[in-house]
Amino acid sequence: MKNLIPAYVRVPVFFFIIFGAIEYFIDSGDRAAFIKYPMVDVILVVVLLLLIAIEMVISAADNIVYQLLPEEEKERLKAEEELPLKESAWFKNLMNKLTKTVPIENEGSLLLNHDYDGIKELDNNLPPWWVYSFYACIVFAAIYLVRFEILGADNQEMELKKELAQAKIDVEEYMKNAPDLMDEKTVTLLTDPEALAQGKEIFANNCAACHRADGGGQIGPNLTDDYWILGGGIKNVFHTITNGGRDGKGMVSWKTNGMKPKDIQKVASYVLSLRGSNPKDPKAPDGEIWKEEAAAITAAK
Ligand code: HEC
């Protein structure tokens, strides 16, 4: 057979097939295996050297065999080498196998013995490439039918739905473990004393100036009563602290001021823990009375 693909194509192709296989089979998380494990690089270099070595050995062996051939064999090989691809013996052979055509000289043997106003019919073989593709289609169809219509495997739509559902779960899981990505939808009320103590410290440092150290209210409203201008409950309070109050009222966005969602959660939880603490001389209530149940009902609507 003629050397159709030169070595400088063959070596990289084999190399990248092996490279791809390594990446496919080695579980290296979100980084490529060859970056994560330096050992893989060593293996790849060895593989590359081996491929080159194999090519060299084969070509040397070919050369020796060629030198040992008798003169007329050499001539024959050379002639073969010089033939264009379509004329070469193996190509003709391959075509013959795929199509089973009868040479035009022997066409007579295929003539069916009927004749319609001079139109005759040849009884050619079906080309094997076509016949086998057809069989493959039948096998495919049978497997497909059993798998999807009888055993009820997931179709594309179902697969997509499942993947989306899984993705949602993954995102929720991720949000839980990445508190800095928390937003008012995922925030939860903290009740452990340690978090509340940290919240108290944040409050004393940043908020007491306007809301008073006990939350009784001064420039900012009383945070200890049941009345809320911007909504009570952890989600609203978190939202207010994150994004600030109404324009021009003095309550800034603490997110813009560089407070981390995790800290906002703590200070918000602390603020809510002040409910009903009845500080001395509180500011008069602002806003509307807030009921958690009412909020739950509105949210469910
Ligand atoms: C510069 C003064 C100022 C500072 C500092 C300040 N606030 Fe306020 N805060 C206000 C004002 C004024 C309002 C009322 C906003 C409105 O009416 O829209 C308010 C509203 C609020 C509300 C909503 C109250 C309601 O009734 O809906 C919360 C919760 C709150 N502040 C918490 C905090 C927290 C926590 C901090 C510290 C991180 C803080 N504030 C710092 C002035 C301040």
C-alpha cells in the first residue's frame, strides 16, 4: 500500500488523539490534566518521542527491505509509487469492494432479457457500501425504537428539564456555601449568639450614629418596633441595608460602601433581634405595622 499520509501529519494526529484520550480519562476537575499533573506532561513528551522513534524505525526498515528487493521488484514498486492515486492497485481494489461494479466490457453479462422499445435493463449488484449502510440504519432504528419508545429513555426535552432542575439545585447548594454571593432571595435569619455579637459590633461601628446604639432611632427610624417603612423581616431588612433607603433620606447603600453580604446578613439579623427591646425614649413609629405571616401570603401570591 502506498504511504498516503506523510509522517509529519501522522505523528501530530496520533499525538493529539493520545492527548485527547488522556484528558478524557483523567479526572482533573475544572483544570486540564496536563496543567494539574506535571506527570502527564512527562508522559506526553515520552509519547511524542516514541511516536517519532517508531516512524524512524519503520522508514528505516522500509528502506532496508527496499534495498534487498530484486531489481525488477524495485522497478515495479517505483512504477507503482509514481502512479496517481486513482490508478493505484489498492485504490481500484477498494472501489471494487465498495461498489462491486462489473467492468464495462462485461456489461453484456448483466443484461436482463427483456426489451421495451429498445430500452434494456442492466441487473447491477447493489453497491455494498449502500447495502451495509442500509442494514446499519435498520439496526439503529430497532435500537432507537426499543430504547425510546418501549423502555422510555429520556428524550431531549426530558434531558434538558432534568439538567435544568439539577443546575438549580447546584446553584442553591453553591449559594449556601458562598455567603458573599447571598442576596435577599437566599438570605436567612441568623440566631446564633456569635453571629449576633458580630452583628452588634458592625451596628455599633456603622449604624449607631443614626439609629442610636440601642436601635431606638434618631436620624434613622426606630428599628426595635413593629413598624417598618421599607418592610420588615430578614429579606426586606437585608435588601434595605444592601441597597439603602429612599433617595435623600440618609440611609445609604451599604453594599456600595463595601459591606460584604455576609456582614449585612449579620447586622440585619442583629437589628431584627432588637425587636421588642423597648429602648428608652424611642423615636415615634414610622411606616406600617409589619406582620411576617402577611408577608408570607403576599410572597406566595
Ligand atoms: C446617615 C444615617 C444612617 C446611617 C449611618 C444608617 N442608617 Fe439606616 N436609615 C437611615 C434613614 C434616614 C432611614 C430611613 C430611610 C427611608 O425612609 O427610606 C434608615 C432606614 C433603615 C432601615 C429601614 C427601616 C424601615 O423602617 O424600613 C434599616 C433596616 C436600617 N436603616 C438599618 C441600618 C443599618 C444596619 C445601618 C448600619 C450598617 C444603618 N441603617 C446606617 C439613616 C441611617
